[in-house]
Amino acid sequence: MKFHLVELPGKPNGYVNVSNSADWEAWIRKCLPAGLAQEVHDRLVSNLKHILVGLEMKAALIVPHAERGNGKSLLFEPYFQILNFEFCVGTFSICEGLGSALWLVENGRDGLKGDKVEPYQWRPSLAKKFDPEKKMGLDADVGNAKNVRDKLHQDKVGARAEIDWHAFTFEKAFVPAARAMRHLLKTNDNEVPDKTNLTDE
């Protein structure tokens, strides 16, 4: 996987996120279904646009470090693994936000009651919207992002099993999550910001 990052003079290492959060609003609004309460719609747009910029920033550090054979090492190795984890968490959050919105509207709800939508409910709705022919493997990549996220997530203190840190590698964590993001961005791609490292392969 090769990402083409934008180099900006005067920035540390030259690599930064290349969009602003406002640049993502049009794409998010286009992806959200009609039928959500305006308050819920606006809150989702606000939350998701900032997560997307955060994903850009993480990708801008992760990819050069993963290619450190060419002298671009940026991170201490443990932090590299945590960044891969955080990229999966962000990707899962984008999928969860869009998928839950789709499920709510499909089921005649506007979100004002704060309904909790479980992954088994929203994942089919997300796949139906963004991978209707099931050719891109979106749901499998979303499932992988969830599995990585769940390695450090627990509902009860002490309930988490011993962590296998091999699950946080570039190939096992970042690559599938980045691929999931590209799957999402192919829908309504005319609204994706012109400059973003999330569409690069």
C-alpha cells in the first residue's frame, strides 16, 4: 500500500493533514439519510468531520513510519502500534455514525430518543449503502477495525484478556481500516475534499 502524502514547507517532517474539518461537511451530509432530526444530523456532522481530520493526521505519521526503510522513521515503536489502534477506532467511529444513522431511518426513527444501535444492526445498513454488491469486502474490513478496537475496549474493569500486540501492526490494523475508509469515500466521491491522504493507496 502506497500513500502519497502532501509535503508542506515549514512543517515538522513535511507531512500533515491536508484538509480542514469544514471541508468534510459536504461529504458527510451527502452520506447521511434524510429523516434524521436536524439536531441529530448536525451533531453527527460535527463529530464525524473532526474524526476524519484526526484520521488524516494519524495516517500522515503512520505511513512514513511503516516505510521507515527509506529513512522516514518518525515514531517510537509502541506509539506506532497505538496509532494503528487509534486509526481503527476512528474508522470504526465513522462507520458506526453513518451506519447507525442509516439504520435509524430505515426503522422509522429520527435519533432524538438517543437509541443505542448495536453493530449487528448498523453494519448491514452500512454495507447496503456503501458496498451494495458486496464486491469490496467493506463489512469484513469494518469487522477487522472493530476487532482491533475491542482489544483495548472493555465494559467491565479487568474483563479484558491479555492483549496480543501483534494485532496492532500496520498490515493487520491500519491497512484494512484504511481500505474501509477508501470504500466509504468512493460513495459520493465528488464531495470528498480535493486534498486528503485517506483516498491514497
